[in-house]
Amino acid sequence: QVQLVESGGGLVQPGGSLRLSCAASRRLSSIYTMGWYRQAPGKQRELVATIISGGVPKYGDSVKGRFTISTDTAKNTVNLQMNSLKPEDTAVYYCNLLIPAGGRYWGQGTQVTVSS
């Protein structure tokens, strides 16, 4: 089992920035995918960004050019730098970990609200 602990959500004005972090509770295997999904009220959960360990990141179309995902393998963390935030980015953001043959894990979610 792996627990994922998220931090960094909050309230920000349009055009502002936030940084989300997610830490895994134990050392991860050499190959895994970590990333972020989000869910706004009344909408389905959608991909924000994912990255395969040491690989190329993948972004949802609505965040390309504004968000950047990165990992720190030594600390078993994944970070999401969110710039130029828009009201439509408002959602609960969930950290996700996928381990081949080892299961999929979700964090508890962190609220991001973009409003003036």
C-alpha cells in the first residue's frame, strides 16, 4: 500500500500561481506514473498532467503552456506548478500514482479556487 499526501491548494486570483505537491509514503519502484487529475462540481474527473518516471510529461489540453509537472525521485514526490490560473481551473485536484502490476492510488484531494 502507498499513501499519497497532497499540499499546496488554496484561493488565488485569476492570473495568479499555485504550486501543488504530492508525497508518496514509501520509496517507489523504478517505473511508475505519477500525476494530477481534477474534478469540478458537476463534471467528470479529468487529466491535468502525468509523468512516467524519468519520461516525458503529458498534459491536458486546457492546461498546456500554463502548468508544469515535475518529479523528485529522491523524495518520492510529484509537483504541479500552475501559472496564469483561470476561474475554470477551480476544482479539487487529486494526486495519482500508477505502479505497473502494483495498483493505482489516489490522494485525498486538495481544493484549488481561482476567484477575484
